[in-house]
Amino acid sequence: MKKYLLLAACILAALAACSPAPVQQDVPIDEGGDKPDNTVPAGPLPKALVISASVDGKKIPSGGSIGGVSLSPEISLTFTREISVDEASLDAVTFSGGSFTVERDPSVSSVLVVRLTQSLEHLKKYKFEIAAGECFGVNLQQAYSFSFTTAFDDGGNKFPQIPDEDLLTLVQKQTFKYFWDYAHPVSGLARERYNSGDTVTSGGSGFGIMSIPVGIERGFITRDEGAERMRKIIGFLEKADRFHGAYSHWLNGSTGKVIPFSDKDNGGDLVETAFLMEGLLTAQAYFDREGEADIRSGIDAIWRAVEWDWYTQGGEKVLYWHWSPDKGWAMNMQIRGWNEALIVYVLAASSPTHSVSADVFRQGWGTFSFPVAKNQPLFFAHYSFLGLDPRYLSDTNGSYWDQNVAQARYNYDYCVRNPGAHVGYSANSWGLTASDYPGGYTASSPANDHGTIAPTAALASMPYTPEESMAALRYFYYKLGDRLWGTYGFKDAFCLDSGWFASSYLAIDQGPIIAMIENHRTALLWKLFMKNTDVRAGLEKLGFTYE
């Protein structure tokens, strides 16, 4: 034991001999000429981290982002220890919004307060960052950065105020330009979206065809101009690719050849075809004059050629969405409700040449306890009902009018309640449906809410929620119009969380705006479509009442 104690003593002595003497920092001599007794050891600044940041009282994690920030926000950052402020520390701070001042919070010595010296722009994204390193009297171990988007300043109208009826007409007229001025020059059909070149859409073109009677009745074009456009469209459709009478989702507007929607979706699309037929049958009823017989007969031939029964895969009690000439039934997507496709079953049952039985509707589409689909996107209440009149439509499921009103009302109430705390949702700014959004394209709904509002959702619900939809229309136009209104009416969508406004227009979103505003005003398209004797026979076959 003594041997080990002696060895330990030797080691300690050796370590003491090798240790340097303490380093003392020079300090100033006091007025009496004596040095203080205590010296301050030299060393690095204490280590610290930023543990939180807030803008206008809202906390933001490092790398995070928030929206709805005021135009003169107060920014604060909390460190893990006491800080000090000097001019050199400002070099560690960068802010994309311009100049600012900083000070330590007088009541909390670990909090840095940042104040901007000028107001920010509305609906703009800004970034703030403190770099790692020596600053504010500490050695900051990690950088801290975040971004925020300022709120929308809706203090004044962007356009002069006009009577509501004039505003409705203006919206229809401007939106009509998408289908008239921006139609494909060869086919006359609707381009899929703005800047989609030769890609035209069969379903969106059906909606565009329905806008032609509206354009004539509202004086946007003459009847002769509308008739000539219909002749161009019919002539193109007669020669375009068809798959057992059904058109593909996308067509080349110059050649009529299919443009695949996906690898296996390169043939007939029965749902898109139904939307196209909905438009054609509406136009057939409108162009009823003696010199327009060729329009009616051309549409009738296209209508009769659709082999709805083929899309039961040889007699199953359900309709299938797709068929491909080289992939066959590989998509294998059954059309089952509740969704946007009620019109498919109505037209399939109404066909004078390739009809399906009532059992296909009952077993394929399904029975429901209305209301359903409250959590779903609002286009469920629009696409089938641009022509199919829901006001008096009912069957064993219940009232389709009540169903659609309930869905629109739920969508509105959800946006007013705003459980996701999204910026800009209100009684004047609402509507969730399929549209573009900052991440691409999605079917927004109360169950899939990314903070993106699409004008078509509220505006195409005008028959169901007239006061709420009109309030939204006024807000979109007067308050957001400098960012949301353009050459072809309202742009597709916006998200005030990030200050994002779409630059796009989509045929399937623009069409319902014109059609459903007109149905709200005059029921024009409902009256035209419901005049078709084939459709009325199909509704009766399926057990609907509609008057």
C-alpha cells in the first residue's frame, strides 16, 4: 500500500512542476494609484444559444415560418443566458426587410428586442437571421433564422365599387374570355390551363361549351359567333381519338390525338367524357333554330356513339373510369359515389344506344344517407350540377338540393371557424376545392386543408349559399383584386399564410364560375339540360323525381 501512496505522491509532484503559473489580465489603476487586490482571469465569451424567437408574440422555431404578421412587427429572441448589446454585434444580424434597431429587454436580461425603422410591405415574405459566433456578449453556438409573411392590408378597395348585378356580369364576362379568347385556335376546345399549349381538356371543354349560351344571352358574343364556334368544336370532335365512343382526358388540340394523362391513362376517360356530353347536350338544346340543325345533329351523333355499357367491363354492376387500347382495364378504377361523378351514371342510363341498367346505378354508385361529403372538396357539388338541376332532384337517397346546400354550408362554416388558424379565412374569404396550391395541385377540403382558398369554390356555390358567395365575390374583387384578378377573371387560388397567389387559370375551375353564377341568376343551363328527352327518360329509369 505504501508503494502505491509513494507513487501517487511522485505523480502529483511532477504535475505541479509542469503546470504554468496563472495568467493575470492587466486592469486599470484606480484614482488612488493602487491596483485592486483581485484580478480578472482572461478567457472566451460564455457559450449560449437562442432558445426561442417570436414575432408579434407568435413563437417561431429556428427554420420556421409564419404568416399574418403586422406591417410593423416587434421581434424578440430569447438566449440561454444574459446578453449585452454593442454596435459590433449588429454585424451578426441580417434582415431582408431593411434597417432596424436592437436593445436588451430592460426586464429580462436574456431577451433581445428588435424594432424595425420602417413599415414592411403587405403580403411579402421576409427572412431574419443571427449568425453563429461572438455577438451580444456571448459565443452563439448555432445560428438562428426564421421567416414570416406580412398580413394582407385590406383597408381600401382595389377597384371602384359597382352594383352587385354588374359585378356578377363582369365576372362572367372576364371569365368567359378563357373559353373564348384563349380557346385552342384549331379545335375551339378549352386548353387544360393557362400556358398548356396544344393540350386541351375534354371535361373542361364541356364546361366551356356551356359558357357559350351564357355568353350569347349576356351579349358577350353574337349567336352567329357562338354557332360557328360550336361547328368548329363538333367538326374537331368527330375526327378526334375515341375509345368505344369515349374521349381521353387530354387531347392534342391541333391533331385530335390522345395526350396520355398518365402511363396507363392513355385511352377513354368516362368521367371527363360525361362532363363533355353535359356541355354538348346543353348546347344542343340551346341551338334550336332552323339554321342550326347541323349543330343539333352533330351533337346527337357524338352522344349516341359513347358506349357507356362497354365501361362495365362486360356487364358488371358498376361503371369503370378508364379503358386503354394497349393497357386494357389496368387502371381498374370503379366509379363509386359520393363524388363528382353522379352525371356519369345519369348519362349512362340516359343513352339511347348504349344504356346501362338501373341496377348498375344502384349497386355501382351506391345509396347514401344525406347529407354526405361534407368534408369533401366543393367540386362534388358543382361538376355534375352545372346542367343537372338539383333544385327538385331527389331519389331514395333524399334531396340533392339539400345535399349540396349542406356541403357548401359546411365548407363555409369550416372556413369561418378556421380550426387550422390559417391567415385570411373569414366569412368573406372562404372556399376549399381542387385547385393549385403552393405545393402543386391538390383537392383542398375541410379534411385536407393547406390554407389555400380557390375562388371557384365559393363562386360556383352561388346557388346554394347566395349571400355568403356574394360576400366572397366582393372580397375577392375589391380587396384582393390587385393580386387575384386578371385577364381571364379570378386566378386559380391563393394562400395568405405565405402571401402566395396563383398565376394560373384552369378550365375546370373557370367553367363552373360562369355556369353556376348563371344558374343562380336565371337557371339557364339547368333549364336547357333538363329539356333533353333522353336525360329525362334516364332519370325516371333510375327512380329520380326532378320537378
